[in-house]
Amino acid sequence: MTGRAAAIIPAAGSGRRMGGATPKQFLPLAGVPILVHTLKVFDASPLIAEICLVVPPGTEKQFREKWLEPYGVKKVSTIAPGGRTRQASVQRGLSHIGPETEQIVVHDGVRPLLTVGLLQRVLDAGTNATGAIAAIPLKDTPKFVREDGFVRSTPDRAGLFLAQTPQVFPRKILIEAYRKAYADGVESTDDAALVERLDFPVRIVAGSWDNIKVTTPEDLLLAEKIREIRRP
């Protein structure tokens, strides 16, 4: 069993790679905003006590009135203004998580195809551990490439994984990892990388290839197809 767990959902990005005026987290997936799909998974998990949602500054009231209340999202206890980067946004979210919380889960707001089952497996793996993340093994051959576009070397893909979210850590460890990163001027888009800097081991949990992050128009089309396949 896991201890009391809270989730931080960063959703403060502008989504420029989608190419439109609407931030990607608000784009419809099967008629419902991407972010709402994500929040519904955490709402449905009995292991999650509360959610801290991090949004573009100045949109906190709009979020609650337009995307939380109409869709019946219940567990969002805090809506916090985001920072300039994902790391800054998560750090702001951390300041709203109380000391009664044992585990903190960080999950991208634009990974709407997460399942309650995968969330539970990562939380279970994080129990009595210093960190656990969903990740999938590389299928293709990776290349290190020089600045001039030529291949520098070809590493063995055995043992190489692609990190996903959710990622779960003890509250004190994650806070310390973010504090140290800020003090050292280190920036990362991966929470586990900051924990690893402090020499805490992070466990890999088998993720899912359909737990995709929607960052391009092609990703949104793929997400629609995955939802169609999942229908009973």
C-alpha cells in the first residue's frame, strides 16, 4: 500500500508546436479537453488524495469555472500559477503540497491516455523507494549527432529507456532535488533527473507505448485512434 499521495499536474505551457492559438492542453480529444482527460484519471484513483494543477498565470479562475466544475473534476485542491519553464511550474506546485503528504506524483497535463492501472503500478513501486517512473525501452537505434548533422557515435540501445510520466517520489526528496537544482542553476524537463543528481536511485516501471504526450498535431490524431481502439 502507498501512503498519502498528492499529484502535481503541470499544464502551464503555451503549446507552440501545435501551431494554433489554443494551448494544447485545451484542445478537444473526443470532444473533451485533453487536460480534463488527464485530471479524470487522477480523480478516479483511490490512491490520490489531492491534485495541484499548475496553469498559465492569470487563468486560475477561468480554469476552475470552465474546465473543472463543468466536467465534474473533484480532487483539484489548488490551482497555482505556472512559471517560465516546466521545472519552475512544478516547483511552484511543490510549495502547495502540505507536510502530511508522503508521496508526490508528477504527471504531464498533456498525457491524457494514462490509465489508473499504470498510475497505481508506479505508486506501488514508489512505496519504500526513493523514486519510481514509468518508462519504455527504445525500439529504434539511437545516434549521437554532431552539431554539423553528422553521426558522432551509435550507442547500444540495450538498457536505454524513454522516460514518461507519472513519476513518483517521497515529498522530502523531491523538494530537496528541486531546491538543489535551483541553487545550482540546473534546468531539466525530467523530475527524475533532478532526483538522480542527488544520487537517489529511481526505479523503472514498465510504461505503455500509448501513454503518449500530445505535443504535435500528429500526436493528437494518434491519441484519437488510441481512444477508438480502447473502446469496449
